[in-house]
Amino acid sequence: MQVKTFVSVLAFVTASAQAVEWQLISTSSDLEKKTYWYVDPASIAIQSNVVQARLRTVWSTMQFGPDRIGYQSTTYLNYVDCKHRTIAFTGNTYFQDVASTSEPVHREVELPLSELKFIPVRPGSSGEVRVNYLCRSRSESSNSLT
């Protein structure tokens, strides 16, 4: 019975992960290596006075991590402090495909909010675009995790 329940839950989680409708929020201007940033609008929520959301980054060319394994997209949990205009992320999962639906090639541990290091965003950077988007979404969202 436990195995059957586990398989049912696993199938639901897998289907849910693939059913995410990513919304494009930014594209790099680099013509040699395009970078695309997406957000899962359904994941936007407020936790401890910061906005959290599931984001995805996709590159037009293969990237290589420290372990030399190639990847072309990553998903992660992003946190934004709108008052201080700072950003932090955790729980990167790396995929070889651009759709982020293949088996992950690498996963990083998702740290609790209290352990994250928030950094200021540079004006005009992709980080600033994410901060602006998520802070604007905060006022439109009624999702609260606190």
C-alpha cells in the first residue's frame, strides 16, 4: 500500500512540475549567448516581508558547471526584498534541455530563508528586472506564506 501511495504522489509531483506555465520576464541583449529569464506566476508569494517565486533561466548555448557537466537551463527559488532592493536564490536544479523537463544533471540544496545572503541588484541588470517584476507582482498577489 505504501509503495502504491508513493508512486501516486511521485506521478502527481512529476506531472505538476512539467505543467508549470513559465512566463518570460527578461531576455539578455548578448547576441552570441542569449539568456532568458522566466517566472512561474502561480509560485509568487510573500514570506517574511519578501517576495518568493520559482524562476527558470535558459541559455541559448550549453553552460558548464564546476564539475564540467553541461546544462542549458536551471530552475530555482528566488527571494526579493522590495524595501532594500536585494535578491537571493537557492535550490538550483540544472537541466541539459532548455525546457527544464529532462532528468536533472545537478541539484543544490534548498536553504531556508534565514540562511540566504541577499545582495543589492545593479541598475539595468537582469537582477533588477526580476526585482521590479516580483515587487510589482507583490502588490497584485494575495498569496502569503506567513
